[in-house]
Amino acid sequence: MADASSAAESYPDDLLYHPEHDWARIEGEEATFGITWYAQDALGEVVFFDPPDAGTSIAAGKPYAEVESVKAVSDVIAPLSGEVTAVNEAVSETPELVNEDPYDAGWLVRVRLSDPSEKEQLLSAEDYRARLSSED
Amino acid sequence: MSTATGLKRTPLYDEHLRAGARMVPFAGWEMPVQYEGVRQEHVAVRTAAGLFDVSHMGEVETRGPRAAAFLRHLLTNDIGKVEPGGAQYSLLCREDGGVLDDLFTYRFAPAGEDDRFLTVVNASNAESDFDWFRRQAEDFDGVEVIDRSADYAMLALQGPAALEVLARTLDSGDVPGRFHHGEATVAGRPTLLCRTGYTGEDGVELLLDPAGAPDIWRALVAAGARPAALGARDTLRLEVCYPLYGNDLSTERTPIEAGLKWACALDKDFVGAERLRAQAEQGTDELLVPFVFTGPGIPRQGCRVLSGGEEAGTVTSGTLSPCLDVGIGMAYVSARLAQPGTDLIVDVRGKERPARVSTKPLYKKGE
């Protein structure tokens, strides 16, 4: 069950996943972060995104931002460590982009990675999907 | 009905699942918090018609030759001023003025010497309210208090199109006037129709035999009402500043502090009257005020309110207003800060968000 405007459930194979329902798209020394379809569905319609400032250092496994639905607040966990280089202003303006397109238009931050080897700790799409079905 | 989890289910449980509801535990019940989305349901109620299952609410019947005198003693408002067929909002207080519950009482035509009333109470307080009624009734001859919670399902049909939707399903009976009730047949089922609600919109609440609830639910949905759940019920009531027990009302607060003096007949004696009269005369340290954020952010229950760097109160309800598209809430603040237009700071998880005290309701039709 999802909001009328939500995307269909998916976990793209080209991303890496953190068990706290966050994804990372790694491109060399940089990465883009966001929350997974599962996370946005659990939260409901996102109405507020409170981003970190560009330049903020964030640490893998620690919250770096908040997303809120009408009913609830959710911490967003950094899948990898680094420094925020850009924030998706479109999501600040139109938070429901996170529901409509969680992996593209609904990205949250760009990060310059401080330790790219941390990606070894993340899950493949297949492992993340397996983990989700074992939680059900 | 009760399940292995210990949560009760309303007779509409299967309807909720069929409509795609997300179910959550609420006051001992398994209730829908949203179907397709809080915002869509909220807007449906503001612009058309929404249908809520509120069968978790409790019902207490009070009857007997002295039933009116008993309720005048127990409740802050004066049910003696209400004719049969009328309804009245009131608070139920302890001796110290602390609020035990807020509720609606419906007055019926007397049966012989017996006056008859039905009081609808919050689900979270249904058991304790009933105990309170019963214990207080021990000192009163000529009153019988009966827990009728299991005898009624309750639906709320709310929104500018609510009466239109109702008309399509109404077999017999009249639509009662505002704050009145009457018997009717809806979708073939006998129903008590009450022109009351918790959304700030026109509409009715329907009290009926639980066995008939699925039929009426389906008929009203087929007639154009959109299922709406607890999430939207909360944002709707907060936009019009109706207090929610457990958030804005508690035994630690009095109706005077909560801005509900209008529902207290201070010229009569009732449980808690002495304290409330004293507060009405001398004022209170804190008052419940509605506020809006003047910048980004969403206030939440428990956030601290600051003024001039000092602690100045606590948020008791907060959300993003779907109609105003801004953070709104209610907070108990120092009385000196209660004037509309006063600037405040709300500490939202460490971020200082500017807010301004406003007037009730926060959402007004046509603005």
C-alpha cells in the first residue's frame, strides 16, 4: 500500500544499501545518498526534509538529516562517511519527490567520501531485498 | 472483538484492510492510521466528504429520575440547558480541576420518569470514565450508569458534501440541526444521527448496532464518502484547535488553562468547580495557545517553547497543516505570552524554529 503518488516498489541493482533503509550510488570518490522505497513507504508522504549544510562531515551509520511525514520524524542514516558537497534543494522545496522517485529526483545529498573502502560493509540490492523479506 | 495481540477490532476491520489501510495500535484498538495518505484524506474532508470509523470511542448511558442532576454534578457544562434531542460538549474533571476526559453528551426524550443520556468518551479513557461515573453515582439515588460501549459502532461522516452523501443513503428520518441528534434509517439500518464532529466541517456522526456497521460503511463509501483515518482526524482537529485528550488535556491541566472556560458552567456546582472558579477569577500561570511556524519545520508533542532564551512552555500537539502548508501546533505557555501575535521559539530536536501565537481556529474556511 502506498500513497497515490508513490513509485512502485524497487531496489535498483546498481546501488548499495545500508540496513537502515538508505542507499548510496558511488561514482569514484563521490556518492549520492537517499532513502529506499521501503523507507519512504513506511514513513508515508514526506512533507519536510531538513538537510545538513554543504561542508558538513557525516559518519557512516550516523544520522545526517531528518525526513518527516505528517505523523512522524525519521532520522536519515549515512551509509558511508564523508563531507556533504551538495544538497538536493528540489527535495527541500518539494519533499514528496522522495515518495515519487526515491532513487533519482528524490536523492538527498552528494558526498565526497573519506573512506571509500567502507562500501564493503554495505549490502547489494539482492542482500537488501532478502533482508527486507526476512523482516516481514 | 479481540485478537491474540490483545488489541480490540471494530466491526469495520475487514473494510479497512480492503481499503488498503495501514493499521496501528491506538488506545487498545487496532485502528487505521491512513489509507492512501493523510494529506489526501485531509483534503477530501475539507473539500468533499470523508468517512471515519470511530467505533473505538466509548459510550456511557446515564438514566433515571435524577440523571440530569447527576450529570450536572459530574460534568463542567450544564446539560440542564439542553433539550431532549440536543448535544453538548463538556469536560469531566477531578476535584482538583484536572481533566479526566472531554466528551459529548446526547440528551434523549424521557422514558416515563427516567431521563436518558448517552455520553461518548475517548477510547483511551472509556474504562476509567465508566468507573468514575459509577463511583460518583453511588452517592446519587435515582441514577443508573450503564457501559454501552459494546452496543455501538460509530462512524463520522464529515465535510462540505457530507449531508449530500448522507441524503443518498437516508431511507427515513431527518437530518438533525447542529448539535442535535435524531433517529433515522440509513442504508436499511436504524441509526442515531448526531450533527457533531471533530474536524471543523459540517457533517454527522452515526451511532448504530455494530452488526449493521459494514453495510452502512459500504453504502456511504458507494455514495461518495472517502475513507479517512486517524492520521487525518488528527491534522483536521488540530487545524481548528480542538483539543486531544492525552496531548492537550490531562489530569495535570484544567479546562481554564486549556481555554475551555466556555464549556464550564461556573455558576453551578460540579466536581472541580471550586478550583476552576478560582482560576477563572485569578488567572492561571499557563495557557494553551495555538501557534504557527513563521519559518520551516514541524513542531511535535513534547518540544520545548522558549522566549527570550528562557523556558516558556511545552508543545502538546504539532503537525504540518495540510491546508496551510506550514507547521502548526498547540502549546501550554506562560500566560504573559498567550496574546495572539506573540513571537516564540520552539526547540525542535535542537533547532530553534520561530513561531507566532495565533487565534483559534488556525484554519478558517475560505481563507
